Amino acid sequence: MKDSDIASSIASEVGLSPDVEDTGTVYPYVFQNNQTNFEFLLERAWRIGYEMLVDDKTFIFRKSQEDKSPQLTLQYGIDV
């Protein structure tokens, strides 16, 4: 399975609509050893440079957006 297949499957199991970018690499086996689904997916995402988030009822699993410029900048004490 691919990490994207795993993410889609788990999202569907918990009642979320998956919005998942294809990860490409197929692994012959993957172990989820004594981890919650959240911990497992978070670790998988970190390993391949992906991020995961939930927007309403949609589970998003995509390449990290960390390197993009911010859309909004807030200053503590002024805006917040």
C-alpha cells in the first residue's frame, strides 16, 4: 500500500471524506505497532514530508505547505 491509500482508508473508517495527494511509493508491508491511527498517520506524514489536517468533515493529507509564504500574518498584542 501507499501512504496515501492508508490515509484514505483510515479517513473513511472514521467518517471523514479523504482529500489525499498521491504519495507514489508502494510499500510491501507497513506496521502500525501499538499506535493510534492519529499517531500512525502523523509519523507516516512526517517521514515523507506531508501534513495532515481536518477541515470540517474533510481529512486532508498533502505535501507540506510549510515552505510557502504565509497568507496572513498576525502580531501578538496588536491583532490578537
